[in-house]
Amino acid sequence: CTVKSPSQSAMDTIITKGKSSNKPLVVAGCVPQGSRDTKELEGISIVGVQQIDRVVEVVEETLKGHEVRLLTRKTLPALDLPKV
């Protein structure tokens, strides 16, 4: 994933608002995956683009008070399309 400055800035603003409301946060997609070590993401659950199918699991664990970080890459199945 490539993250552009406006996307990063928008995410930081949303996270700041979420943290100020004292609600559990789950952030998913390219922005958190590309910026996994930033200070803003401390204490927040993160789902990478290749684990989006596990978002329900992450939300459930986050609501229980656990911080979850799923950022590893996994091999996707081949599409078995003909080569042209």
C-alpha cells in the first residue's frame, strides 16, 4: 500500500476524535498498514488489507478490551485465469 499525506492526515484527525470519545477503535486498510508504528495508532486495533475478512473478529476482541494487530501478508489463492 502507498499512503499519501492527505489520507494520513484525515486518519489522524478521525483517530483523535475517536480517542477523545473514549470509545474502542478499529482502523483498517492501507493507511494503518503503511503507518503501523506511528504514535497515533497506540492502543488501537489495526486490520491490514489482507486480513479484512477477519474484521468482525477484531471488532469483537476490541470490544472486550484487547488490542489486535493483523498486518501480516498472506498468500492469496490463484485466480486460475487464462494467460493472454
